[in-house]
Amino acid sequence: MRISKFTHSEKVRMVLESLNTNISTAELCRKYNISPPTFYQWKERFIEAGKASLNGRSNNDMHKNLQKENETLKRIVGELTIVNDAFKKTLEGHKK
């Protein structure tokens, strides 16, 4: 994973600058020496986080929901592994 040379607050400032001024994306990218795809990625993340916030879903809420779903899926995988092992043992017993 590549480490960004810009802090979170610097990225926010750049995105806000693009939204609040008439500066073009190309000019902004030249000004801060960043690639347009990188900038568009930051801007999209910024906008999506804002949309989620307006829907009453914070990143923390989404993170908690994903953690809960992950725990549930891990439990299901564990249960299915136990069942699968039991079937394998049953099949081995029938082969003899």
C-alpha cells in the first residue's frame, strides 16, 4: 500500500477548494502535483461520505454493521466447516 504524501486535512482542503472556486481540476492537480485520477478518487470518497452522512449513516455506523455482518459470516463458515467435516468422516466410514 502506497503512503500518501498528503494528510487527510490537506485532501479535504483540496476537494473543498475545487468545489468552492472556479479553478479547473487540471489547474488544481498541477498546483498540488497530483494526478487527476487520484483527485477524482478523493472527491468521490468525500461526496459519498457526505451522502452517507445525510442519510443518517455515519462511517462509524457502517463500520459497526460491517463488523457485525463479518462476525455472522465467520460463525456460519465455522458451522458449515463442522458439518462438512462430519460428512467427510461419514463418507470415509462408508468407503471401508
